[in-house]
Amino acid sequence: MSPRRTRLPLTVLAAAVGILFAIPLLWVLTNSLRPGAETFGSISPLSWETFLTLTPNVDNYAALAGTSLGRGILNSIIVSVATVAVGLVICAMAAFALAALPFRGRSAVFSVIVLSFLIPFDAIAIPLADVFRTWNLQNTFTGLVLPGLGNGMAVFLLRQFFLAVPEDLAEAARLDGLGWWGIFSRIYAPLARPAMIGAALMLFLFQWQAYVWPLLIGTDSEHILGPVALANMQGQFNVDYGLMFAGAVVLIAVPLLIILTLQRYFIQSVTTSGLK
Amino acid sequence: MTTTIAGRTRKVRRGYGRVALAFLAPAIVVLVLVRLVPAASALYGSLTRSSLLTGQTRFVGWENYAELLGNPDFRGAVGVTVLFTLIINPLQVAIAFALAVLFTRRLAGVRWWRSLVILPIAVPPAVSAVVWNVIYRPDDGLANAVLSVLGLPPQPFLTSPDQALAAVIVLLSWVGVGYWMLFLIAGINDVPGELYEAAALDGAGPWRKFFHITLPMCRRPLAFVLVADTVSNLLVFAPVQMLTGGGPEGATNLLMYDIYTRAYTLGDLGRAQAEVVVLVLLTVVIVAAQFRMLRGDSEGA
């Protein structure tokens, strides 16, 4: 078969698949822009108005302020930003030691650190929640942030980049009297900027997407996170669907905008950590 | 090499060890706090039992594990998890690979269509559960509205023991397929173009090119994706806890949710810890395989 003849059906298929994946998102967005009372009325019978609205308004978004969901989204931002700020330093320091400082047993230490952090956190979240309760860390931001600080993939990715920095550079800097911290923060970290951004993304997404841990450790009204607040809302008897969809859109839009802005780094971090 | 230089190197090397420890210290503290302490606590807890009446904890050895093996809920959860694992992972990897092949061809607007498939990866698990719960509503949900336009009868979805697991698989794949596709697109783009040119000169059609070039050249990324996908699907929790509560009739009672109910609804901590140990061991084995692939690739490059 000639390529020309296969191209049109394949293009149609590609378009159909793309639209199929995007339709639920479009539907969520549209429902967030109309009153909650219209959510189900617009579904049946199915028409273009199910997926689009000619009279969009942002009332649902304005109504988020002051609700538990609004508070949760704000808390999610605080927790995720704190995780990235502290976690990136911790992971980069570890990666620096594992890449730039030769010491005995380094490869064993590397294996232990990355492998332990690769153990999926959710699997041990329940016993950890018991431990954190005895340490009085339940319903604290410290308790919410702590598990996100160490990330095996981030350490792995950063180490790969640090390994590529020529050793002569560190050597020369040392002769000029620069300490190890200076070599790390002024030479290695800036040179590995793409990996730093990729690692920051990993740390951010881990916290933003978390559900099991915040459900176990932070459910009071002051420390509730966005996903838990959203889950609570859908479990209630009378659900304001407009409000719920508006919250869902914010919880999706924040990581989506960050991924789209940093697309290059995101793809790079995904593929380097996975394949190269 | 003179002895002085060798002596100096040795001295410097000892110094590096101390510096390295200082740089590693924060990561090691976090590692101990959030990985090793809970693992040790689960292991210890799995060998003990607390009495609700007296509040005393006693050592019971393997008893929790033995009882777990005989527990019908646990056996049901293992069965559901095995079935789920055997369906969702090959399914997601196959669809992700098929789409990766489709979206790496030169088609009109292909980048645009590809990004539409990738968009859902930004959706947090709890959010996708909420969204699909409304889609799946039996009486007035979006899915049944679509079916009725197609002339098909309405389906019970999450409320049916026969369909609930499949409904959860669809919900998870909406997010998962695009994510794993990213890895496979990178793998396909790494295949040298000369291979295809040579095959075209030999008169190979698209199917032969796929089976003799693309598929074998993507073995490593495919293996990696399969392993990583398996780990993440072993830990599925949000849609089960939020939408089905493990039901109907235990049809979606995956291991993570079984542990959760055992610990918090039943308050049976000893056996819940034993179940955590089983799950962690299972993931450690799979993760070790994943780690070997990562290292194998990086050292080999």
C-alpha cells in the first residue's frame, strides 16, 4: 500500500484518539463555567451544549474562596512549594556527593539511597502515619511535607547531570579557594539547570498529586489538601457540582500550566530518568 | 607516580568521605524517617498483636501472616489484584505503544493530537476519580448519554460487580496511557532512521518495519514502562476508596484498599501491617528490576 493511501485514515484516527482523550477535560471545564444545577440537565439529551456553553461565567471560581475546597487548594500550593524549595536542596546535595565526591562505598550508597526512595511511598504510608501520629505530626504542615522531600528519581536524574560536569572545573575552583559548598552551589547546580528544573517538577507533581498521605495525616480544616477536600465534597449528600468542577479545573490547571511551560524539561526528565 | 602524590591522594580521599557525608546527611535523615522507620515499624507490628481490652501488645510471631493467608477478604483482594494487574498493565502498555507509533508518524496536525492525549497526565488521581464518578452515574451520567446516542442500552458501570473493575481500569488508563506513551515516543525517536531507509530499499511494508525494527529496537523502553506501570498500578487507591469502597461484592477490593480497611475500619493493625510487609516486598522485587534497567542503561551508554 502506498503511504499516501494510508495517511488519511491514520490522520483521522490520530485526531479521533486525541479528541477522545480531551473530551472529559473539555466537559469538566464547561461545567465549571455554568451553574451546578445545569450539570445533569445538559447531559441528556446529548448535544453540543453538553460540551460547550455560550454563557460562561466564573461564579463557581469566585465561590471557591471561603470553602473547604478553596482552602485545600491553597494548602496544596503551600505544601508543594515548600516541598520543592527544601527537597530540591536535599536531593541535589545528595546527588552532588554521589557524583562529584569519590569516597569508598559510593556506588553502594548510591544504590541504597535511590533504591530506598524508589520504594513506592504509598505502600508504607499506613505504618508511617502511625509513627507520625505518635510523634504528634498529624495535622501539621511538617508532617505533610516531610515524605515528599526525598525523591529517588530526582537524585538519579541530578546525579546523571552532575557526572557530566568536568572534574577539572571543581579542581580549578578548589585551587582558587572555593569550598565544597561553593563548588556545589556556584558551579554544579547552575550547570545542571535543566536537571534541577526536571527534579523540581518531579518533587512538585509528587506532592500535588498525593492523596493517600494527606488523607491519612492531614484532614482537619486547617491542613486539608485540595484532593482530599474534593473527595470529601463528592461524598456529601448535596453536591454543588459547579463548585466541584471549578475546584477540579484548578487542581488540574496548576500542574498542567507548569508542565506546559516547562514542557522541554518535563519530557527530558521523564525520558532521561526512564531510558538513558 | 611518586609516593608523595599517592600519599596526598589518599589523604584527600579520606577528606572527601567526610564532605560527602555532610552533603548526604539531610537525604539520609529523610530516608531513615520516612522509609526505614515505617518499614521497621510495619515489620515489627506485623509480628505483634494488641489487645483492645487490656491495651497490651504481645509478640505473636508469624501468626498474623498465617491468619492473613486464611482470611477470605485478603484472598479476595489478592485475586482481584492479580486479575487487575494481568489486565491493566499489558493493556496500557499495548495502547501506549500503538499510540506512540501512530503519533510519531508524519500526519497532519499530529503534534496537536498527541498533546491532547498527553493532557490528562496532569490530572491528580483523586480528581480523575471525581470526574469519572459523574461520567459513570448510571441514571444521568455522561457515559450512558453517549451510549444512548449510539443506540446502546444503559450500563450500571461502577455499581455492577461485573463492570466495576473494568470501569476503574478505563478511568486509570485515561491518565496512564498518555504518561507511558511519552517514554515510548522517546524510545521510537531513538531508533536510527537508516534502519527504516534500508528496510524501505528492501521493499519492507509498514508491518514488517514495525515487527522487525520498531518492536525489537524498543524492547528496553517497553520493558521499563511495563515494570514501572506495574508498580504504580499495584498502589491504586483513590478511585477504589472514593467510588466503590472495594465493591460491589469485593469486585474492586485491591490490596491497597484492603490494607486501609483492615487498619482503619476493622482496626486490625497487626494483620494490616503484615499485609503492608507483603505489599512492600512485592514492590521491592519489581522496583529492584526497574533499578537494574535504569543502571544498565546509564552504565552502558
